[in-house]
Amino acid sequence: MAKTPILHRLGANGSNSYTVPTGKHLVANIYPAEHSEITMLQVNNVQYADLAIPIEDLIMPVRGAVFPAGSVIKSSAAGAAMLTGFLYDN
């Protein structure tokens, strides 16, 4: 099974989203890029996780998440996020 490394910055407020390509699935870790802002992660326009809570300066990454082909991953708040992981052939 071929795998391709991915490093992608998810911009604040939905800018620079990432779409998992057809015929692939993504195994990803997603971290807040600027933990001074709240970063909410959305997948296919549904809230998936809160990555950072600035009041406590707590960073809560998503680790080992699996996303199928066609999934659109984005930050839906003021903070950006970094997506890292591997694309695998289906």
C-alpha cells in the first residue's frame, strides 16, 4: 500500500481547507498553529473537534484520525491548524 506524506496549513475561518483526494484515505494528526486563538476543526461542514482553548492555553491535538476520500477538513474559527499525516491508497 503506497503512502504519501502530507503537511498542510489549514487557514483561519475556513481558508485553505484540505480535501482528501479520490481513491485515497488520510491518517492525520492535526494541531493548532497558533494556540492563542480558538481553533475549531470541521470535517464536511460538521464540527469535529476544538483544538485550542486560549483561556487555559491548553492544546488538544487530534491524533490518528482517519478521513475517507472526499472529506473536506478546515478550521472554522480564528485560529489556524497544521495537518500532518499520510495519504494511503484505498
